[in-house]
Amino acid sequence: MNGTLYLIPNTLGDSAINTVMPDYNHDIIMGIKHFMVEDVRTIRRYLKKVDREIDIDSLTFYTLNEHTDPKEVGAFLQPLSEGHDMGIISEAGCPAIADPGANAVREAQKKGIRVVPLVGPSSILLGLMASGFNGQSFAFVGYLPIEDVDRTKALKMLEKRAHTEMQSQIFIETPYRNQKMLDKILATCQNNTQVCIACDVTLPTEYIRTKSVTEWKHTTLPDLNKRPCIFILY
């Protein structure tokens, strides 16, 4: 009988485990010996936060990131076919959402392996919840293009979709480019477009505000540099 592939959420930053994870996750994690992770060092630290008594040296880690050869992913799942449970842990938030873990989940589904997502924080959904925007029709589009012309075009397209379809448009940026992204939004979008900034979600420094472009232009902008952030247009 195949093992079960558990999708194990991580914290969104340096927050206490018990504020964002149910106790059930701890019990599942302690029963797993094989993990697929983006970075072994950070996940070792995370597992120690989950339980100080965990025997890290008894665990096997498989590196699954954007550099992993897709052909390797199938081999990573071998313990499952031998009856062992496995876990995928993201660097932050939920595995397989804007995360290379989706590649392993896809292979597991093809093989008929049971996949179980565990409860945990998602900055995408938490940001949307607190935005005041449409939670029945929304789209997460990931990263926007880096080149200025392409980024302007993408923003205008998302803004049009938000206005004509009444659909919340959610996207992210690399933390060190957040400030430039906000400047670009305010320079590109119409004055009546609503913009939500959800930064450091679930952390003590959490900042979530919704304002029109005009209102943002007349407000002291938050310092978003090197802080995980979600942007939403509506």
C-alpha cells in the first residue's frame, strides 16, 4: 500500500507555531521521516520550532525547488510507493501555491497516491479576507513581468479585469522590489481603482490597508522593502 503525501504549511515569518498551526499538524509531522523541501537548512530550523525533541538526523530531505530537474521528482516519491508517508514543506505558507511543490503533487496524483493538504496560513487568502474585496471571484496571477513596458501592460490588464468582471486581482513581488511595485501601481492605475497592501501577514508587524489610488497618493506610504507582501486590485 502506498504512503500518504502530506502538504505541510510553514509559517509566513518568525511567528509562534501555535498561532497559525493546529496541533494536528505536529502529530502528522512527527510521524514522517521523508520530506521534500526548497531549502534543507530553513526547514531543519522550522522542524525544530515544531518540536525541539525531533531527531533531525533521522530524517531524509529531498531538495525540490525551481532548479530541480522534473525527471528527479518521480524518484523523490519512491518512499511513498514503499509505504512510507512523506511531507512537502514550503519555505513560507502553503505548499504547491506559488511553490514548486506543485510538481510533486502532480506526479503523486498521476500515481494514484493519496494527497492530504494540512491547515495553515496562506498570505493570499488572508490578504483577500482582510481587503474588503470580492471573495467570490478572484484571481491569483503570481509575479508580474519585470520589464517596465510589460509590467505597465500587465497592470492595466488586471485593472480592466477588476473593473469589468468585478474580480479581485491578487499578485506578488520579490520583497526587495515591493516599493517599486507600489510606485508603479500608483503611476499606472486609475484614481478610483482600489488597492490593498497586505504586508507581514500573521506577524507582529502586520500591515493590511485598502485605499483608492488617489487616497494612497495622499498618504505616507508604508516601507515595504524586504517584507513579504501581497498586492490586490479591485
